[in-house]
Amino acid sequence: MLRKNKNPSAYFKMKTVSITTFLFLYSTSYANATPNQGLCSKDEINLFNCNIKNKNASLCINEAKNRMQYRIGTWAKKDFIYPQTPKSNEYSFRLSTTPYPGGGENRIRFANGIYNYFIYDITRSQQDGTSIDSIQTAGIAVYENSKRIASLKCENSETSIFPLAFEILQREEFSHDINTD
């Protein structure tokens, strides 16, 4: 269940600071990030915003109404919306995480019939002799049954699942090996 809060913006900022200090999966650059509105309305918070060519993919939440919705497309035309009619987010979207040495992988999964959608962000360390660099990737992977049919990489830098998602989404065990290549 979502927590009721009279000022979702203040709540989001407070949780962003406290959660990012707690979770090692986020680099310092994410801690001060403010999510782009993407395809979310003014009364929604964007938990994930991904630019893909001339389109956007956004996971939006209206905390006051306890509703979430995934959208991909443009403001003028949404190519796909899930769920079509926003409803209470009891079990529609699930969060899982996997820590790696020097990073980790975060995923939000939702199912639509035989299709599984994975919104993900991955941080990995890469060492080249004298320095260690952090490599970040994010995107959406779509599977039909167990076969990947789409892999959309985010073009905007430092795209991540925003920390509020870690507070409100139900957790699931990492049991899906998503191939992002």
C-alpha cells in the first residue's frame, strides 16, 4: 500500500535522500536527481523515465489515489499503456534487485497476458588497469513467454528507477534472467 502524504513532492525528496544513503546500488549522481516528468501528469511522480529515439517510456504513480501506470510513446500518441485503466497497485508491478561487486541490477516487472515487461537499471564496475569506472545502463526488455522479443535501451544518461519505488513496490525474488544485450 502507498503511504498517504499531503505533500508528495516533499515526501519524494525526503525519501530520495534517506534511501540513497541506505542503498549501495545507487551512485552519488542518483541521490540528487529529480525525475523528468516524461509522460506523467502534474499530479503524478515519475518512478522511471527513459528516452528511446523520439519516444518516452515512463512509470507514473499517483500517490493520492494509490495508482500506477506504465506508458510508452509521445504526449500526442501513447503506443502502449498498462494497465489501460489505472487501478490500485497492490500486485501489478513487482520489484527485484541483485547486488554485484561495485554495483547492482534493479528491475520492475509487470505481466500483460503472455508478455513480461522488465524496466531495469544496471550499474557495473569496469577496471582498466589504473582506474575503476562505473558503467550504467537502463531500458525495457519485453518477453513473450520466455523468449525476448524486444530490448529498448534508454538514451538519456543516468536513467534509473527512482528510490521511491523501493519504498512502495512489493518485492519479488530475482527469478528472471533478463538479457539486455
